[in-house]
Amino acid sequence: MERIVIAARQLEVSYGGTQALRGVSLDIPARQVTALIGPSGCGKSTFLRSINRMNDLTEGVRVRGSLTFHSREIYGPDWDVTDLRRRVGMVFQRPNPFPMSVYDNVAYGPRIHGVRGRGRLEGIVEASLRAAGLWEEVRDRLKKSALDLSGGQQQRLCIARALAVEPEVLLMDEVTSALDPVSTARVEELICDLRERCTIVLVTHSLPQARRAADRTAFFLSGELVEQGETARLFTLPRDPRTRDYVAGRFG
């Protein structure tokens, strides 16, 4: 039986007078990659940002319904949001390395959370860079600026930075949209490898990417969750005609 890490029940999110999510109910199982697909403005990024309360940073946001992490209400009053975001990390659409060295980028999170020993930090930095498939490329450049890396390397560095605090869930919002095909392929391979250590929720506009990388896929349209299920089934035998039209490329 699948262990459910994140569960939404009748989740609704609105910004001012605009409703971005309408009655979404979705389970995210542990140690799998769940892709969120759908046309621009369909609500998939809003759902992703709800999971670690990034939407709190948007003025006028209102959340109704239930959204839980290990059966604990994410929008309950007893959460330390900093701790939530450590356990539920996020990598954004465009690489956003800090203007500091490669080493300091990866060590930043552990230091914030109290890790001080040099040896321990060095171990975390190396392990995180190895997990992100970047160690061999930067091992001799750890003291160099992260801004000198290529776009694909910067994105993998951001993934390493997120992994350094050992998140249970990793949210990825269009993480390859700004990358060239070679870098995209490397990140997709990394996503598949990382399912062994954490749960991944991946927003993507690329249907081929969802088919390649995701165990499960959820299709959003106009703020609603239209259909969800195993990726192979959803793409080959969709139950809803709107899903069938979208995966066939008839709109979006």
C-alpha cells in the first residue's frame, strides 16, 4: 500500500477576487515523482507553492479546504514555516544561485540550521553535489563564484543546495524550461535518481518530460484537477475527454 506524504482535500486558493484552485483533491505518494501538467494559468504552480506555503508571500491569498503533510495541516497554526520549508524544499524555474561560492551556496542551508563543524559541512557539501550529479564538474571550483557556472550547472547546484538540508519532499517548478536539451536530459536523469531519497512533485509544460520522469501525473485545467493516475495509463488511456485532448496536443 502506498504511503501518502501530502494530501489535498477540496483545496481552494484565491488571490483577491481570482480563484486559482477549485476543490482540488490529490494524494502525493512517498518516494515517487508526481508530475503536474496543464496549460498556463491552470493552477498547477499555485498547487505546488501551496505545499510549502510559498503562497504566503503573495498579498491577498486565501486558502480553504485541507492540505496535509504527514496528516498534519500545512496551514495549521502550529507550523514553524522555516521548518516546513526545510522539510519541503523547492527549486524554481530559473536557476537562482546566491552570489557566493559554490561551496557556500550548498553550505548555506545547513549553517542556517546550526551545522558549524568544518568537517561535517564539507561532507554535506560533497554528498549534496554528488547527489545532484555535479561533484566531478565542480570539485576543483568550490571556492569560485556560483555565477560562473553554466545554466545547467547552476540549476543542479540549486538542487544540491535544496538537498543539503535533507528534505523529505522536493518541489520542482519548471526546472528545465530555461535549459538546453543536454542540461535538460541531465536534470531528468537526476530527478529519476532522486526518487530513491525523497518525494518529488514536478510542474512541467513538457508532456514528454512527464512521460519520461514521472510515476504519476495529475492534469489541471482552469483551476480544477481533471484527472490523476499512473503516468502510463493517463497518457495512453485517459478517462476524461479533456485529458485526451490535452495529451494529444489539441490545446494548451
